[in-house]
Amino acid sequence: MSLSTDREHTGIRLETELRVNPAIKAAGRRGTLVTAALPLGFMLAAAAAGPGLAAGCTFEPQGEGRVAAVIDARTFRLQDGREVILVGIEPAVADKEKGNRTSALAALVADREVTLRGEDDAPDRYGRQPAFAFLDGAETSVQGLLLAQGEALVSASVANKDCASTLMAAETAARETKRGIWADPAAIKNAESPGDILTGIGRFTVVEGKVLSVRQSGATTYLNFGRSWTRGFAVTISRRVNTALEATGFAVKSLENRRIRVRGWVEARGGPRIEVFRVGQVELLGGN
């Protein structure tokens, strides 16, 4: 089988599984994302996904072209010179890996025709066109295929509810079936192990744990997961995000003694920190 044919079969197989995999259809019943409308974007928990799953991230057409080169794990260049960055996802990089995982994206899109869709085709500050990419004739985005393989993480940056739910459903299915990065038990960090989390400074990371306390300091709310506020893992929420949460009837203080999953960029401020810019970064887990 040629490489081109193998890539095509891979895309078709993954798209089919996105439509019919029971794990995807059940995504969202294990946990509930904290949700609210925010200017920077949000996501909702994936509801039971039906036939409309593949149509979640359609948007308006923004052009098309043939992929000439894969630059990194979520960026490629078209033959006409345009550079495209896949929105809504972050690369999934395991602790044992270094650099970007480009092979998964290359296997899907290298030398393939793609259609670009999105809400805005304005380039980012690096001149890249942010978009959802679809293989020629496909209904499922390349982002959805990468998430289904466990080769990407949902970034919580997509404002469209249906699209956000579609992406989260694909990630959840991969996590529950231990595909890709999710085959590694260390893919989700334990909030009780701040030293382990600190090894991922500057990396987009998923952390789970029980919130021991909720504290207010000036305009910032802290979700503390350790008894040492200075050395333990904590999540910070600005007044603006907190206000948006309260507007939906959700009180951040209710998270005390609850288990949550949080995703974002790890910083070191004494102990490891993740700042919540978007409500979709926080997921309330069941079994609390």
C-alpha cells in the first residue's frame, strides 16, 4: 500500500470511528465542564454525540489548497505559501518525548487537498492563518482526527458551543480508550504532586485533583490543591472570569472539596500554577 493510500485510509477510519464509536457517544457523561459565555471563548461538556458529531466545526469556508509541508504538530504550509495553524487544539507531548510530534499530522495531511474553515481568516501575529482543516470530502476536521488518535489536547479556545463539544468528545473518547498520549498513566498530572507538574513548565498540561480550599486575594481567586499555598499546585482565576462564572449561576467557592480537571499552561510561582483565562479550562468531575 502506498503512503498516500495509507494516509487516506487512516483519515477515513478515524472519521468513521468519530461517528460510531460508543466511547465518543458517551463522552461528557463522566464529567461536566464549568461553562459560561466569555469574549475569549469557552467550551461545553460533550453531550451524548449523535449523527451531528462530525458537523460541529464547519464554519465558513476560508479557502483550500494542497499541503506542501508540515511545520510542526499543528502547523502546515500550503503550496501557495500560506501557513495554517490548527485552532482549538494543543499538541500532546508525553514527558518522555522532546520536541513537536509532527508525524501524526503529516500522516493525515501531507500532500493532501484540504479545505479551511473558520470564523475569522485574519492571520495571527506570526502570519499564520488560524483555521479548522478538512481533508478533501471529509466532514470531520483534522483537529477531530488528531484528538481521536490521542495526538492532541483540547485547548479550550473555541467559542462555538457545538464545535467545542465535538472536540471535547473526541478527546474524551481517546482518553477512555487510552489512545496515543493517554496510554501513558502520567498524561494527566496529579495535583498532589507539584514537583511532577513543575517538570512541565511552559507546557500545556492537564491536571486532576481535589480542591482543598478556595481563597480570595485582591482581584484573584485561588483554588488550592495543597496545604502549602506557596509550594502546592494552585489554579488562579481573575475577577473577570470569576464574574462571568457567577453570571451563569456558578459559584467558584462551591469547588471546595470537589475534584476537578484543569488544563492550561504551567507556570512556576513558588509552586506550579495554571491560570484560567477561559471557563472551558475547568471540568468538574463526577464521584466527588
